[in-house]
Amino acid sequence: MRYFSLFSFLFLFSSLTIAQTKTVDNPLDAIKPSELRTEIAATITIEDLTKHMKVLASDEMEGRETGTSGNEKAAAYLSDEYERLGLLSVTKDGSYLQPIHMVSKRWEKIDVTINGEEYRHIWDFYALHKDNAGAGAFSFNDITFVGYGIEDDRLNNYKNTNVRGKAVLMYGGEPKNSNGDYIISGNKTASAWSTDVSKKISLARKKGATMVFVIAEDFKGQIAANRKFLMGPRVSLEPPKDETTEKRSTFQYMVINPEMAKNMAGGKLKKVKKYRKKNSRGKSTKGLKIESNISGHMIKKVNDRQTANVIGLLPGKDKEKRDEYIIVTAHFDHLGKRGSDIFNGADDNASGTSTVLELAEAFATAAAFDQGTDRSIVFLLVSGEEKGLLGSKFYTDYPLIPLEQTMVNVNIDMVGRLDKLHENENYVYVIGADRLSTTLHEVNEAVNDKYEKLELDYTYNAPDDPNRYYYRSDHYNFAQKNIPAIFFFNGTHDDYHRPSDTIEKINFNKMSTIGRHIFHLIWELGNRDEAIEVNVK
């Protein structure tokens, strides 16, 4: 890879089939500049999207899991495409890769036996790598039941109770009274004791407990919500730690189903239920000691893992505005392989990645005709999204373009399918556009009214959306840095995060329409007189 001058960048385009230098055979030559925008948007085609998808969602890429050879192959393909298009490098070594060092953790051995009965991980209980030390074997002859594990002015489950060095059993959530009001808040709104399990886990740890078992009455639902974190290694950006360091900490916690809890409680099950009823009446309780033989293993394997974001720059044509940047993102990683199953991730997110490649080609074509954007465009394809938005977090923590010069983020994650709420393909969910900038929302609406006329569905943009999609894709890390961001999404489907998310189920017509809409949005953002600014607190 290498840096290109603007002259060599334009010269490179003489070899492109869709953006040849002006000759009598080139149909774009006869088009007036004012009409060229629509014609270039039309180069975002079903055929080209399919071409990219066939590579990215192929078995050869092995699901593109972060830190694997399949992920590296995908990054190499994306880099080759950037070079073909003549995008500029912004890295020190002149490549399109921003290297990222991650740490991979997985359960090497995890099991639980309670009073002689064995229980299986994910089927009966679950434990997340990031929350546990992975200290090795554990064994307890008794456990202390602490109700809901709450210590608050309205309810104290640790009254006259010492849990130092002990295992603790508690219910998830918080109690409600007979009117259905939460005891802590006094109304229908749940407090942080319900919405943030780490609050009660941190309290138990602070009090010296060495292990916590949280009873989840909606256990199956929690498994579904944590599926992608349970299916494979947990990858983080934290510095590498050797196994010796990991074993210095002994605190562990896991979420268990109600049947495991009944076995733990044994003959004191009625008393456990009695304590719970007291809590629902707002009465504090002290810890209940329960004789129970509990043993098992929680052993973690820790390895270093390397990955990279892929980033290319298309400079703006206006000398004064080219230092303002639009960053277009999509994640190219997915879930990889599990045994013989390959999670090809066609919709999630070869669809967004392919769309970004087509956008890059369209704007490079426009630049070759001196009809591009005044502002510069950065095409950023990130890894590690499936591991917790790690690639975009790394970029926003260590940006290659100054964040203060980054005007807006346009994020594309899953745009190739229909969900069950729509029969017509002519829709897209829009998330986040008005969270920091009403102007961004207004520009997106106006562009859509003029060009593709999609149904812009804001269902998942609601602040109380239980799916919390606003927090679940890469735009969020930009929003966290106070950069206006807009996220395009098609909703989930039965193949979401399953091996059946394959290319033959992709609706390429829908993809191309959304791609053209995003092209017009970026064109408008890149050429408008005033920059998009934060105007919502």
C-alpha cells in the first residue's frame, strides 16, 4: 500500500470500467454535472453488491471471526478493494490497516455439581468470561441466601449478615408489592437494582463474598440476550494477562435457572420463599444460611489475539472544507465457526460491508469527474463488533482522523433482509439521527423525500426501546464522543446469529435502494454550506 497524490488518484480511475476517462463511448460524458449525482448513485447495483457478498459471506472466510485467519482474509480483500479504488491511506505505514491488539478469553472447563446433581453451562447456568476470574475449582458446604442482594434505605438484604469468604445466593431484579410497584422506586419504574445486575454483584464482592449465584426466572430469555457472548471466546481490548495473573483473583459469579436454586435451597426452600414475600412487603431480612454441597470448575483460557480495522480516505474537493470528515462505518467481522457450522453472516454484516464498498466506489467515481463532496469521506470497516463494539471503540479511543474534525458518522449494520414487521421491502430502520443533532435527522428526511422515498421506520429509535439497538452497533462509540451519528438497520430475523444467515436469503434489490439513499445522504452532508453540529443535549 502507499500514499497517493490527488493526480495519481484521478489517473488510477482511468482503468475503472464504471468511471473511465471521458471518451465518446462513456455514457457519463453526455450527462450534465447537475444530473451526474443520480447517475453515479445508480452505479450501486445488485450485481456489484452480489460480487462483494459472494466473497465476504463465502465459506472460505470461515465466518470472519475477530482474530482468525478468516477475518484476516476479509481484511485483505477489503484492503485490495480500497487500493483498486485509489483511496488514500491514513496510517503511518501507508497501509489501510489499523492494527488492534486484543485478549481472547474462553471457558476451558466450566461445570457445577449441587448435592450430587450435575448441571451444564448454557443449558442450566451461564457465566460470562469478562465478569469472572476463572480461578479454577470451587467447593462450598453451605451458601447464604440474601434475598435480592439489595442494600438500600428502603430494603436491606444484608441486615446483620457477614458473607466474607462465602458463597451467596440471590434473586435477580427487585421485589414488587401487591400493586405491582417496585419496592425501591415506589412506582412502576424499575431501579438500577433491576436494570444493572453489576450493582448487586459489586455489592456482594465489596462485602467479601467469593462467589455469587443469581437466580434468573427468565433464564431462557437471558441466554438469548447473551447468546453471542456465550457462543465463543470473549475478546476485549484490555492489556494481555497471563494465566497466573488471572488466578490471583478468586471472585466468581454465575446466573442459574430456578431448578438449580431449588436444589441449592433443599429443605429450606419454604423459608427462602418466606424471605422473598417479606421483601415484597418492604421488610428487610438478614442472610439465611443453607447447608448445601456445591462444587465445580471455572477455568479460563487466555490468549492474545490480533485484528485490524480497515480504513481509507477520499479527500474533499474544497480546500476550506476538506478538513471536515464524514466517517462511514460497517463491521466486517462475524461469529466464525462452531464445529462444522460456519456462521457466514451474510446480512450481519457482509451486507453493510458490501454497501460501504459500493459507496466508496461511487464517491471515487464522482471524484474522478470532479463531482465529489467538498468534505472528506473516511470509509472505516471495523472488526470486533460482535465482541462488544471493540473495533470502533479502539478507533474512537485512538483515532487516525482527529475527532474534533469528524463531523458525522454514518453506520450501516444489516441492510440485506426483511424483518417480520414489514411485508414491503421499501423500508429501513433509522436509529440515532436525532440524538445529538436534529439537523442530521432533517437532512436524512429531506434527502429521502427527494430521491429513494423509503419508509423511514423510527421504531427502534425510541429512548425506551427494549432492544436497545442504539447502544448495540458501532455508531454508538462515535456518539459517546459527542459526534452526531445515524445508524441504518433492517431489523432481525430467524437467521440472526445463526449458520443460516447466508447469501441466498439476501434481498439485493433492497440493499441497493438503501445504498443509494445513503449515497445521497452523504453527498448532501458533504456538500451543504454548514457543517452538521451538535444541537441536542
